[in-house]
Amino acid sequence: MKEKYTRFKKFVKAIAMPRWARWVFRGVLVTFLFMIVSYVSLAWYINTHKEEVLASVTAELNEGLTGTLEIGDMDPTFLSGFPRVSLRLEKVVLKDSLYARHGKTLLKAESLNIAVNALALMRGTIEIKKVSIENAAINMYTDSLGYSNASVFKKGKKAGGEGGGSFPELRKLDLEDVTFVIDNQKSGKLYNFAIDDLSGGIEYTDGGWDADIRLNTVVHSMAFSTRKGSFIKNKRVEGKFDISYEETDSLIVIKKNPLEIGGEDFSVAARFKTGGTAAKFAINIENKSILWRNAANLLSPNITGKLLMFDLKKPIGVKCDIIGDFNEKGDPLIRVNAEVEDNTLDTPGGTLGNCSFFGVFSNNHVKEKGFNDANSAIKLFGFKGDYSGIPIAMKKVFILDLEKPLAVGDFSSNFKMEKLSGIIDTDLLKFSKGTANVKLNFSADIVDFKLSKPLVKGVVSIEGANVSYVPRKLDFKDISVALNFTKDDLFISRIILKSGKSIVNMDGSIKNFLNLYYTDPAKIVLTWNIYSPQLHLGEFMGFLGSRQRTRAAAVKASKGNVTEDLNLLFEKSNVDMKLRVDKLYYNRFFATDAKADVLLTDNGVVVKNAGLKHAGGSLIINGTMLQQGKINKYSLDAVINDVDINKFFYAFDNFGMETLKSNNLKGLMTSKASITGSITDSGMMVPKSMYGNVTFGLKKGMLLDFDPVKNVGKFAFPFRDMKNIEFYNLNGKLDVKGEKVTIHPMKINSSVLNMDVEGVYSFGRGTEIYVDVPLRNPKKDKDITDKKELAERRNRGIVLHLKAVDDGDGKVKVRLGGKKE
């Protein structure tokens, strides 16, 4: 025992402290013991006076309210709020004074923890310094007349004019599993946050307060206009807020801090004006690397739907400003800026690569017209990119009025024509050479994400192009074109076209071109002036046949398909041509000074007032051709004046006759014909297809070495020259019916003999021609000039009645026998 006491004395001596230190130690020890005693006393006091304390807390909280605060139960939780006293309030319900009218509970919490001043509590006063809310719903409601249940915090003036109390001054606020809703029926706004965790501290200053808050929440609605939908709907928001309040300006400022929204990293800053009747705010959001679609999906549906007309493959930098008033109806001002560099842009019209531009979205394009879809605009500045290898530049492009979208802007490009193969199907047009230069200004409606009824001004020029129009197998070389678009019309000038041996100069115009192009191509009429120093029709025979459908046309193309649009244009549009040709060639046919008005439609060709010089005479032709595939139907009215019949028959390949050839004929022919028939898509007459009638006259005519006549001569006139027969004013009328030609009664007066001819000549079988031949030699009457006397002498003497028929081999044989009456 003695040894233990000795060791204790040594310990005391080892820890010996100066006198002042011992007093400090004693003071701390006394204070600590006092606090322990105080907490124990408070515990005893609260447990023994629970109803009084609960009533005091309830009264203190209700002191700053115009409604009612109900608390179901209360328990002390000392350690959680040390050195303050913490009280756990159960079943807390806060209602405003007009709850019975609107039925909206402002606060309903399963538990609410408050930290109070312990000394004040011992004096019987409640000073709340911290509030923690768990498993609660906060619903701030404003009706259509502007009344808000948040007015529960607004105390009216007391008697004597002094202001009433206010809600307790808080130092800390914690929320866990709290639904926070702001429903403003008057301004049509709805904010709904599912707060997983919110913790913050508040420091009060001379001019207001500063707060440091951390938030983790899911935004179910942030609708500045419930009619248009929510921003960042169902997106998680997580981050820190540094907030300050300036009482003088009634201004809450949120400093710029990083914030995660929907898994994307943003920088966010904001300002909120709280004084007066206005509740103005300004929110700035920035992200330096975000995908276009992800950014668009953070906005309200009415904006998102328009922005998703487009897509950018690589991340972009965006800034968004939202400026408005919580008490005002409708959307706030929304302004989004985007910087795009070397990106890929998907549009309704196709994909553009290597894109760079500065983009702006605003819902206040014209300041005085408010914040709405009709006054919204998507603006692109300094656009550069390429479309299927074709470089594109646009100084500015605007899409205005997102209710009825309108695109306006400018467009320029310079490219090799071969690049068009990436846009236009090579089964339609195939380019192998040439350059194009495009400079246009445009405006157009956007209907179902497609340009409609555009207005275009500007010029498209093409130089030295080679192109094949595949559906009609037409090849053109060294084409030069200038297209001049005015407000409504298209003027086409300076077209130089070469195809084989042909050279064609063209110009024309289309009235109301672009409107009809998008609405009714069948009504398009191209007024076309064509001049050619020499034209070989055989090189353009592709126009005779029906268009061959391209692969793009055979399968229904997607909207905006350029090939399909051009296919429809070529197939349905009409061409009204004024044709002037110095020299015209077609197989054996040659003519000069050709003129014609030609109308090309989607199913045929109409020729009006076609005139030309041929074989020393002239032809005037009117006709139509109906395209029906490889065989095409035609209808022809022709007037022929003083044409060399030898050259005429040669040019038209003897009109399909196998017996009568061009070398059998000589003289000047005048004729009128009205014929229908068929022609192949290669330009060849279809045998036995002609129907119609022909009247003709022949001056200075001769029949040379014609076998049927020679056969007659051998039989009846062996001593006359039947190989060279001269005719005098021969006139006749023929009816053509397929392979048969009906010869109306016709008097033939010649140098060898006179004949009366009628019957049927067949290109196949069925020839039956009756010939009455007076045997009197016409040379005996050559000096008679009296027509009456000459007619009487014509049939004097023996008249030979002959019949020309075909035999089984298709050859014509002449027999004796006249026509049976």
C-alpha cells in the first residue's frame, strides 16, 4: 500500500501544472460537468414536460405562419444536434389558412428534426437553428387567381402598425427523400423534384445571407409552360450550389459551379429577383462537350422535336440562357448557342460531312413578338460542309417559326459534275465531265421535314459537262448551261449541247417552277427555244420510246430523295418547244429550214406547224405521237408541195412498199395526207400499221422501170416503151387501211398509154387492181388541145380490161378480166 501511494505522488509530481493552467483545467472540467448536468436536466425536463415543450415548439413555429402547423409527437435526440438540443417531430402537417378551399397541403412530413438553442429552451423560448426533413412532400400551390399556399409564411401587421413575426431563422437545412412541387396554375408552370438528398448551411450577413448547398435530385418536371412540357424531364441533377442573397436588391445569386444533369457535366449559374410582385430569373447553363441529341433532349418537347430534325455525330460545345419571370405565363426567353467544328450533320435532306458552323436557337427572334414557337428560330452562321463529296457554303441559314417552319438562307458551291453521282442515281443521269457553280438565295416552307414551295433567287452555271440520260439512252457532250432563278420562275439560257454530230443551242423558261415542282409536276411547262445548225434526229430517237424506269423510281424512295424527285419531274413535266433547224437529218431524210412547235408530255409528243424544205419542195406537218412502250402510235396530217417524188420516197424508205420504189418515180409531187400508224422506239415505221387517206398530184411525172406496168406492156403493148412512161397532171386519192391501199378511180394519162385504175393494193396479200387500158396510142392525140375532144378520143377503139392480183408467192400477176359490175 505504501508503495502505491509513493507511485501516485510521483505521477502527480510528473504532471504538475502551473497555477493558471490548473484553473483553466478546472474551468473546462466544470463547464463540461455543467453541460452534462444541463443535458440531463433538459432530458428530465422534456420527458416530464413533454406536452408543454411540444406546445411551445408548435406555438413558436406557428408564430410566423398564417395557417396551421400540426405535430403528432415529439422526442428529444440530443446527440444528433450537439451542442444544441435536437427534437424529432413526428407526423408534421403544415396547411395555409385557405386549405379548405384548394385542398393543397403545403408540408406533410413523417419526421422533422429541429435543432434548438438549449439555453433558450431552458428559458421557455424556442430558437430553431437547424431543420432536417425526411420522407416528406412539399407542395407549393398557386391558384388561377394568384393566391399561393406559400402565403402561410406571410404574417399580417399587428395592432399598432408593427410588423409581425417571421419564420425562424435557420442555420442549416437537410432534406432526405422529399418530393418538392411548385404548381403555379396562374402562370401555367410546374416544377416537381424528387429530392434524394439536400444539405446546406446558411451564414447570415449584414446585407443578407450566404448558403452552401449540395443537392441530389431527380427532376420530374421543370415546365415553364405546362402546355409545352418540361425541361430536363426525369433527369438526375447532382452537384453543389454556392448561393448568396442581397437583401437590398432582393437578389439571389447562384455562383457558377459544376453540376451534373442527366449524366452530363454542366456549369450552371443563376440569378433570381425576389422583391416586389415580379419573380424574375436568369439561368446560364454551359457544356463544352455534349452530343446534340443529348442536349436537345434536355429541353422542352416543343423545342426538342424541332432540334431533333437534325443530329450531329460528334460532341459540341453549347451554352443555354433561360431568362424569365416565374409569375408570368408562357415560356421564358430561351437562347442556345452551339459551336460546331469538323462534324457530321444529319438532316431530313441527307448527311453532310466536315461541317463547321455557329448555331443559335432562340424563342424570341423578333423581340416584340414574345417567347413562343411561332417566334422561334434556329440560326446557322458560317456554315461549311460537304454533301456526298460536294462542297457547300452558306453564310447564314435560318429556320423560322417552328409552328409553321420556314427556311431562309443562301447557298453556294463549286464542284465537278461527276460528284453528282453521290446524289442522283446513275440509272437516271450519269455525269462524266464538267464543272458547276451555284450561288442561290432561298426561302421555303418545311412540311414533314421536307422543303415545300421554295422561292429561289440566283444562278446555277454548268460548263463543259458530259451527261447521259439513261432512261432514254441519250448521250450529250460539252454541255454549257446557265439557270437563272427569279422569285417565281426559272430562266434557262446559254445551253450548248452536243450529241454525236448534232449541235443544239437552247434557252427557255418555266413559270412558277419551284411551286409546281413540289406540288404538281404534271403542270410544269418548259417553254423551250431550240436552234441547231445541224440536227441528226437519229441521235434523239430515245424520245420516241417510253422512259425506262430507274431502280430508284421502281422502288418507292424515301422522302427527300433527289433521284425520285427528278424522276418525277422528267416523267410528268411538259416541254413546249420552238424548234429551228438549218439542216435536219434522219436516216435517208434530209431537210433545211426546219421549223416546228413541239409539245412533249409525259405520254407523248405533239407537233404543230412543222415546216421544212425537202427535195426541192416543202412540207407542213401537224401530228401527235402516243408513247406506249416499244411501239408508239402516231397521227399525222401533212401537206407536201412540189417535192421531188424520187427523193421523197427514198427519204421515207418507200413507205414500206416492196413493189414501188423511189427509183421507179420521177416528178414533182403535191399531196395532202391524214395518216395514223405505229413507229418503233428506234424510229422505224411498223409495216402494215398505217390508216388514213392520201390525195396527191404529180407534175412532170415519170414511171420508170416499174415491173407491174412492164408486165402489162409485154402482154398488151410489146412495141411501146413501157420502161419510161411520162405522166400528165396525174391526180389520185388513196385510202390506207393497214396493209391495204384502196385506189379510188383514177385516170392516168401518159406518153405510152392511158389507163383507168381502181382497186386495192396490198403490202401483203389481197392485191386486186382493175386497169382499163385503151389500146389507142396517146401519141396520135398529142397535138389536140381541146380537152373535150381529147376526152372523147381517149377511149376510142379497143379497151383492154386487166386485173392485177397477187399469186400465192405474194407477187403481183396481171390477167385479163375487167371489174364485175
